[in-house]
Amino acid sequence: MPTPVHTIGLQITAVVISAILYYYLFFISIRSLTLFPAVLFAGLFLLHALLYRLSTQYRPLFFIALLSAIGFRLLALFAIPNLSDDFYRFIWDGRLLASGINPYADLPTDFMNGSLNLPQGIDCLLYEQLNSPLYYTVYPPVCQFIFWVSAVLAPNSIPGAVFIMKLFLLLCELGSIGLLYRLLTCYGLPVHRVLLYALNPMVIAEVMGNIHFEGAMLFFLLVMVYSRLVVKNIPISAVAMGLAVCSKLIPLIFMPFMLLTVRPKTALVYSAVVGLVMGICFLPFLSGEVVNALVSSSALYYNKFEFNAGIYYLLRQLGYWLYGYNIIAWLGKVMALLSVLVILATSFCNKQVRGMGVIGVLLWIYASYILFATTVHPWYIVPLVAFCLFTPYRYPVVWSAMVLLSYSAYYHNRYTENLYLVASSYLVVMVFMLWEVWGKPLAQTTKIAKG
């Protein structure tokens, strides 16, 4: 084993090289040149493994690694996203709100075809950057609030608005890392596990680099879990759950299981508080247009959108062989139904899975949702990486690396998925997942308080 001095030198060298690679990733690389980001990510994951390994040897190395994880996020604060263009829609929605216009009410095309007056900050240049001008916004109220703040504080500056949104996500990330550390401590688990999340290149790139609000959703989910399991404060836990849903609608899939962890009367209070928080958050936007926009967007998600999906792509190929065309119109509904059934079965019926503890079940519920989805972007895996810290399973970490192969679809700005790469990435993840499940029976898993 290297001496402590040599180990610290190796650790610092790895941190410096990582910072250089992150600089190139955030400021130099572009999505259409797929090979360059792929090489950067490969190098960063290798360095992530090295830093994690070294951090287990000496306590000071753990804190060096943790501080470096924060430093990498600070570096991302000053970069315009270059692997995702979703942030242009964030700015669009924020500028509509700053002008007193409900972003759920109209399509971007309605402003550009002359049927609606152009508000301040909305112009052809911004419109041309949107990747979904024909669809209603899908971003819930917590996101919309941040969009509005960024538009108010930086009304004419895209870099300024980006900085403000990233600053909010930085605070969420710092909160998540702190809560993960605290939860690991409370349950006697190795605290260095927090680095699996804190140093994960996909997490850093997608949350801080590309401004995806899974970072905010995860923070509120961790507040929900911490309040429920450690503080034993049901109202605070319910408020946090409501805010998580209002950051991304996905946490609704956790509600059946969370209600099962408390007594019937408490479950009623919990549901009421979650509903109240959601009602307050949605109240400023409340109208028929909001319902129409969210229903329309949800329908499109399962009935039209398809990207980097695993099980769905296999079934879609069977549809091509049997019917000669894409059967997403009804297969998407079937996949949604299967997802709901598996989630409910995990929540209600499988006592062995529930024996893993609350966070372990959240891992499998969310994994079930992703596996049956018709669209799986890299940032969808962020919560899985955090949840897996409390179980013996590390397939989410492998998934976080393999999912980045999906960026090959944007090669030279020609949106075409390489199905061989998609199949290869899912094959690696599924083999690793099955190996872990087979080799680590649920009876041997760490039991995180059942609440």
C-alpha cells in the first residue's frame, strides 16, 4: 500500500486531472461531436473510481474528495449547457411568467404565428433554440418559480438566467450531499458511500452542467425520507413530498408505498398535506389550460416520445415484425399500465422487497418506472444513484455510466439512435443487476428503518 503522503499526492493529481476534464466537458465539448464527450466521461468515471477507492484508505482523503466534488459543481456554475438545449425552454417559460403570462396556456408557436402578442424577451432567436415548440410546457410549479426568478433577475441575459438556475440547483445538490451523509451516519453505514453520488460524473454533468431539475426533486425526496425516518416528523415529510412532486411529477409513484409506512389516520393526514402543498403550488397557474397541458404532455410521453428505452424497444421490434409499423400508440399505454402494476405490486405485496427498508423500496420502485418507460434520458438515473447508497446494489452506478451512450443519437446533429449501443448499454446494466440480485439475496440487504 502506498504511504499516506504518496496516496495524498495521487489523490490531488486525480482531482486536478478531473477538474481539467470537467473544464473541457463544460466549456469546450459539444453534443454533436459525440466521441469527445464520450472520452471525457470515460476518463472522469475512471478517476471517480480512483478517488472513491483512495477515500476509503485515509479519513483526510475522504474530505479532499468531498470538497473536490463541490468544486466540480462550482466550476459548472459558469458554463452554458452544451449537452442539452432544454434550458432554452426554461428561459422561455420564465420570461412569459415575468410578463404575467401563464406558460401552460399557450404553445410557443402561438406567439410566433402572430395569434398572440410577443411579450418582452420572447423573440425569434430564442424560439429557434427551442426543442419542443409544438408542445406545452411540462415543468411543474417549483421549476416555474425558479424560471421566473431567473427571468426577473436577468431579463435580457441568457448566461445570467442560466447562472441563477444553476445556483438554485447547487444549493439543492449541497443539501442532498449533506442529507445523504447524515442518513448514512444515522444508520451506521460507511460515510464514504456518499462519494458514489457526490463524485458521479453523470450526476454532476446532468444536474449542474445541463440544468436538470432531478437535482431539486431528489433534494426534496431526501428531506422527505430524513423527516420520516430520522426526525419522525410526518407533516414536514409530507410537505417535502409535495414539493418533490411540484419539482417533477414522478414522485407520485412513491405515494402508495409511503402511505403504507404509517398508520391509516397518519396516512390520511399525510395525503392531505401533500395535496395541500400541491394545491398551493399550482394555484397561481390553476385553469383549464394547466390541466390540458399536463394531460397532453403526459399522453405524449407514453404515446409519442421514445428515446433510449430498454424493454419498450424490444417489444416495439416485435411489433414491427408482427404488424410492420411502430405500435407505440397502444404499446405506450401498455407500458404505462405495466409500470403502474409493478410499482403497486412492489409497494403493496412484496414483503421481501419491503424488508429492505424504505429507501431500498424507493430504489426498486423508481427502477421499475425507468425500466418500463418509453423515454430514458441520462438525468433520469440521478435519483437511483442516491438511493442505491443504502443498499448493497451498485447497478445504478453502472447505469449512470452506460446511459451516457445515449448521446450518440445526436452525432453530427442528426438525431438517429444507434440501437446496437442502446442494446449493449441495457445488456450490461441488466446483467450486472441480475448478478447483484442473484449474488446478494434481499435477506442480506441493509435494513434502513421501516418507519
